[in-house]
Amino acid sequence: MSDDEVATIHETAIRYLADEGMRVLDEEARDLYAQGGSVDGEMVRIDPDRIREALATAPSTFDVSAPVPHRSISMGGKSLNLAPVAGPPFVTDRISGRRAGTLEDQKNFLRMTQHFDVMSTICPSVEPDDIPINERHLLSTQASLTLTDKIPWVFCRGRDRVRDAFDMIKIRNGIESDEEFAAEARCWSVVNMNSPRQLDTVMARGIIDFASMGQMLIITPFTLAGAMAPITLAGALLLQHMEALAGITLSQIVNPGAPVVYGAFTSNVDMKSGSPAFGTPEAQKAAFASGQLARHIGLPLRSSGSSAANGPDAQGGMETMMNTYGAFLGGANIIMHTAGWQEGGLSASYEKFVIDMEMCQMIAEMCHPVVVDEATLGVEAITDVGPGGHFFGTSHTMERYETAFYDPLLFTRWTYEQWSEEGSPSTGDRATALWQKILADYKAPPLDDAIAAELDDFVQRRISEGGAPVDG
């Protein structure tokens, strides 16, 4: 889009929020919005100046501290952070097929995420359906804090559940007080708007709880063109922008300076079936445009790598690459669902996780700049080889051949004969063997025994107290 077109979407969104507004189902959130606008029943209209004030206080860059320093990340600017699949109710692999997710499946995806350094943070890769809802957050958070040392995720699904997770993260980080915890962002989550133009109670309270404690929150409208958003990309982007602005403004009313990220998930639906479509040209263009909108308001950008394919096949690989590459070129600072997302988000695939990891590692390698100096120019080697020769045996090659190029994780460069002799394994076959090996070789990161015991005591105490159901 041109600069004028970006400004038109931004100013139209601000005017619309002032004139027509958003439906907000939570009374506490409505009371907060009233500080910078008007409330009529459940409808909230936000003053344009209040939105501009919020954008002025929301930080353009910030850091998120991990339990160990080398896992901490930066958000905003030119930073790029990749994250795996988040939230599907089902899992699938080539051994056991498609089934409801379990806590052990969730732990396995955490182990695989820990294994790959290219994953900047963890995600709740699958819902553990075998755990009661009132206990699920406790056991999931415990798993994320003991099986990995990366920045933890906290679901915004109930005030007591968020409070439990914050308390567990305090234990993991050796923090006593809320004040010390709130001094730095130490975890993150995503709030989804109920597009079009509605913020429900659970999500509104998630914004309030995260902002008040200074934790990273991504405000993500769920704008699928043709279903929850206008069928035109311009209309879908306008709706995305106004909903994101509404959530961002609430976070800054609660706590000016709270770390918040502009979330973009605009794609489209298949107009023949109504099913979500990912990896489309429209999704890629929306990612580019979302980057322009995020930069226009000076906030970090979240985007996604996603696929509607039902298996770890060519369609799945291409769609995820299209979405992820669109997010990358759009300037996203955090890209979710880059590994393992399948079936439009209904399932997390073990095979696709490691197949997608090849893509993620290639993108990371591509980000390294080309080194141009006397040694790398190889002028002497060019002279020594002369016209019509080859460079296989030169000292310049021999000194570098072991580390010169990206070494594939999963893909092969076998000849047809070599591939045939190995039994003609498909990429899926090799992926199955790889994820099994990763899990067999997994070793948990170091964790002080006293901290592990304190986390376990906390979880068992809260379970004995009844846990914490999702509240409305």
C-alpha cells in the first residue's frame, strides 16, 4: 500500500471507533474505556485523542526475560522471533493417527521446541484433553517451566488461571513479589477479538491482567475475509486495525507503557466451503499490509505461518512457507504457528513440526549477512584454479567445506540410486524417524531441585483446592 493508503485505513479506523465503537461484554473493561470515551450499554466509543495517547505510551521495542538470560528475546525493531504451533485440540502422527491431544503430547511438543534453538519461545502446541479444565493450566504451566528454559506462554482464559500461572513463573524465576515480577515482561499471551467488533469478558480481563502486571500481550483480531471480516482485503484490514487499536488502547488505559504487540491474522475463507484458507496470496498480501500498519503506529508486529492441509504433504509445506515468508517480508517481529500447524489449526502434527523446522532453520540461516573481506573473496583461489578448473580440492575450499553451507535437518541430496537403495523413504518417513529420535535423546534443561519441588507443591496445593475453572 502507499503511505496515503496506510494513513487512510488508520484514520478511518480511529473515526469508526469514535462514531460506532466496539461491543465490550465485560463491565470492568467498559468502566476503563469510559475514561477515554463513552459507554452506551455494551457499546464503547473511544475518543480519537485517547487512541493517539495510547499509541504514544505503547513501547515500540521491549525485551522479554526468560528464566535463563540467553533465552531472552527482543520485540520490535528488526528482531525476528519464531514460535511453534499453538492451541489445536487434536494431534496427529504417522504411527497413531489423528486423536485428541493429551498432556504427554503437549510435553512432547515442548521437548521438541526446546530441542530447536531456532524456536525463540514456546507455545501451547496442543490442548491436553485428558486433564480436567480446572487443573489443565497448572499442569501445562508446570510442564513448560520444567521441560524448557524458554519464555513461557500463559493462556488468557480466566483471571484465577492467569494468576496461578504468574505465581508459578515467579517461583521459576526466584521472584518473591508482584512488583519485581511486573518490572520486566517474563511471559506472553494472545488475546483474540471476537470479530467483528466484539471483545468478550475473558479476553477483556486478559488484557487487563497482563497490562497491569507488565507482561507481553499480542492483540489479535480474528479477521478471515468473507466470514468474520469484509470480503475485500482493504475492508478486512480496516476491521483488523480498528479492533487491534481498541485492545491496544485498553492495555494503555490500564498501564501506560505496558508491552503490547499488534497482532495480524488476516486471511480468507474458501468461498465454496466456508473453511479457513491459509498460505493464500491474499494472506501474504495481508501480511505485507499489516506490517505497514504496525510500523505506521510504531508497534511490534505478530504474524503467522499456517496451513489448511490435512497432512504433512506438499500443500502443507507450501502453504506454511507462503504464510511464513509473507510474515517475514512483512517485517513481523514474532511469527506464530511456524512449525506443526495443520488442518487449519485443528491439529498439531509431529511430522509437520520437524518438516517445518527445516524451513525455519533455512530462514534463520538466510538472515546471516554475507561476509565480504579478503579471505571470503577468494581471489587467490580463483587465480590458482584458472579457467575451466574446479574448486573442490583448493585449500580455500578445504578450510571451509565442513561449515560453508546450510546442512539440512531432514531433506536429502541423494541421487536417485542412493534414495532407492535406502528404500525410497518419503520426507514424511524421515520426519517420523527424526521426531522419535529427538524425543528419545531429549534431556531437560538444568533446574534447581528446590525450585522444581516448590513448583510441584504449588500445583498439588492448587489442585487440592479445586484448581481454577475458566471464569466469565
